[in-house]
Amino acid sequence: MSTKFSDIRRVTTHQLQAMKQAGEKISMLTAYDFSMARIIDAAGIDIILVGDSASNVMAGNETTLPITLDHMIYHATSVVKAVERALIVVDIPFGAYQGSSQEALRSSIRIMKESGAHSVKMEGGIEIKESVERVLSAGVPVMGHLGLTPQSIYKFGTYSVRAKGQIEADQLMEDALALQEYGCFGIVLEKVPATLTKKVAAKLSIPVIGIGAGPDADGQVLVMHDMLGINKEFNPRFLRRYADLHTIVTGAVEEYISDVKSGSFPSDKESY
């Protein structure tokens, strides 16, 4: 009898591998706090990414670079308390693993011990070989991230699509195969051509999760604030908004203000 992955009580890296083999798409969203993590976990999401995008959507920074390891552990701890089913992946932030493999290990151990998360994510390919292998040697599962890597935004100088040329596409494939060989349980591909994503997903035995990378990845990830329409300024081509919470929340707040000003809130029924 085949496994119904929607019935899994706790998603693991092993089950993600089985989902790829069975051809079942993997769903992934970001979360940064207890309340929202509880909602999306109960809805049945497979992976929750505690992303360094918290730097943008929670702290208002222009890039992901300013967020610290302590900040990431704080957000991860809040998410872990809410989650019963999803696999939790935590971004190791900029400056907390690039220095050396020892630094990567220390950061990963802090995330796992202090937050209770299940795995970590690092940006980069062949250049992070030692860090990936050292972290894995301590028993910490690692997810890779290729294509547009936001922590390297000042090197790229733009958020445009990556690996459109053959040389960069070949390098991305080489990096993806290398990350699999090092032991990563999955890879995020961000803003790369759909044709390249299809080739990478077919070549790799580990799950490939796309964001702005076309329909042929093994799964998809979006930033929760973007897909719920909380953030109105961010409008990339790959984003599908599933709600317009900005308008809903604005209307609710305006109605509350009006009720307070008019004296209609609280009513007698809402008073002790």
C-alpha cells in the first residue's frame, strides 16, 4: 500500500526523497513567528523555511545581509514551538559560515541546539564543500541554494535571472551535482531558466525546490508575506498572490479606528 504523504505525522528528509521518487510535488513556505507557523503547518505544508528573508519582511532591511545568527535563532525558536508536522529548515545568515568550515559548524550547532530546528540551509556550490561536509559530519542535515543567492547580491549587482548563459548554466549544474555528492538532502534553485531547472531536477536524485525557476522543480517555495499579499511592493514575475491581506488588514484597522472614535466599541456586550 503506497504512502499518502499528506498523512505523514512528521516530514523528514527521507520522506522528501520518497516524495521526489513518487513524483509528488513538495510544498515549502517561509515562516518567522509562532502564530503564522502554526497556521501554515496545520494547513499541511511540507517544509517551513525560517529564511534570512526575515531581514526584509520582518526587520525592513533592503537586503538579507544585516540579519544575525542570534536573530535567526530567535525566529527559528518561535517557529519550532508551533510546528508539529513540517520539516524546519533554517538559513545560516551571511557572515556566519563563509569564514571557515569551523564557523559553519559552530553556527549550525547553535541553530540546532538553541532552536530545535531540523536542518540548515547554505548558499553556494563547490566553494562551500568543506563547510557542508563538516556540518553533515556532526549529524546536521544541509540544504543547498543555487542560482540567485541573495547573500551575494552585491557581487551580482542585480536580482535578475541567473544562469541564462551556457557557461553559468554549466557551472550551476556542476555545483548542484557537487552539493548532492557532498550529502545535501535538497537544493533550492532561485530565479533560473525553467529549462535549466528541468535538467537539474532530472539529473539529481535529491529534491530540487524552485522559486522563480519554473514548474519542473520537485517542489516550490515562496515567501509567506509575498504570497499572502502582506507585502505590496514586491511584484516579481514568479509571484502568485493567494490572498490580499494588505487590503483586508488595512480595512479592519480603519474600521476599528472608526469604532473607537465613534464610541461604538466596546459595546455593552463587550464590557464587564
